[in-house]
Amino acid sequence: MRFVELALFIVPFVVFAAWRLLGGGGPSRKLVVTATCIVMALAGALYWFRREEAIAPGMRYVPAQLEDGRIVPGHAEPR
């Protein structure tokens, strides 16, 4: 589902870039480098967030709590 959402978000930008590139007078070197960096950053972010672990089915999330003056981080535990 994420790929579809990402594709739907990116399509207008790709179409605009193609329109600009095919419209004559090629793009400047700065534009190409900037666009390449942005695409690489987005791809890296997508890869990073894709690697994030989700809570397994049958588990419940327990939010962070304050116990005896210490913060116990949030975690997953069986239901």
C-alpha cells in the first residue's frame, strides 16, 4: 500500500519534470544535481522507514511510563 501512495504522490512531479525537460532548452546542471539528491534522499528515507519494525500481530503496545523516578520506554507485550 505504501508503494501505491508514494507513486501517486510522485507522479505529478515526474510528469512536470518530463514536461520541463521535453519543452526545449535543457535543464541546468544545478537542477539535475538537486533533483538527483532529492530523489536519493527520498529513496533513502523510504528504505529506512520500510526497515522499521512493526508490532507483531497479537501484541499490544505499552506506552512509556514513569516508575520510581525512571522512564521505562514503550514496548510491545503479548495480550
